[in-house]
Amino acid sequence: QVQLVESGGGLVQPGGSLRLSCAASGSISSIYAMGWYRQAPGKERELVARIFASDGSRSYADSVKGRFTISRDNGKNTVYLQMDSLKPEDTAVYYCNMKRTLFDTNYWGQGTQVTVSS
């Protein structure tokens, strides 16, 4: 089994920054991709950012491009999401996601609340 543990959420004012971390542990022989999703009240869960292990390529939702940066520490099986210039519409529960291979099941963290408000 795989466990994903997130940390770093909280309350921040508009324009502020937060850094989320997600540490993966368990039965991990390889990683295909790690990423962050978010779900706001009354909305569907959406992809925020993803990083692929093979070449380190990254993809971002249009709404966060230029403000959020995803990175990964390969040695620690940890993924980070640096969130700058936060907006109230970024308020959501953020979930870490991982797949060990392209056809693997999706593994999810427990979620961490991010609230952007003055």
C-alpha cells in the first residue's frame, strides 16, 4: 500500500504565499507522476499541477500558471507546491495524488485546507 501525507495548508491573506508538502511512503518501487488537485465547496475536484518522474516535466491548470510551482525531491518521494500571489478563488481543500505507473490506481492524501481571505 501507499500512504500520502500532506502538510502546509492554512489561512493566508490575498497576495500571500503558502507551501504545501506531500510525502509518499509504502510500497513504492517507481513513480510515474505526482500532483496536486483541489476541490472547493460545491465544485468538482480539479487538477492544479502535476510533475512527471521520467523527465521532470510539469503541467499546470491555466488558473494557476505563473503563480504556483510544483517541484519534487526524488530521494524523499516528496512533492511540493509553492503557491504565490494567492487569490480568494484558490480557497479549497488541496489533495496530493500519485501514480506509480501509467495504469496504476490513483493514490490520494487526506487533503489539506487552504483558505485565502482578508
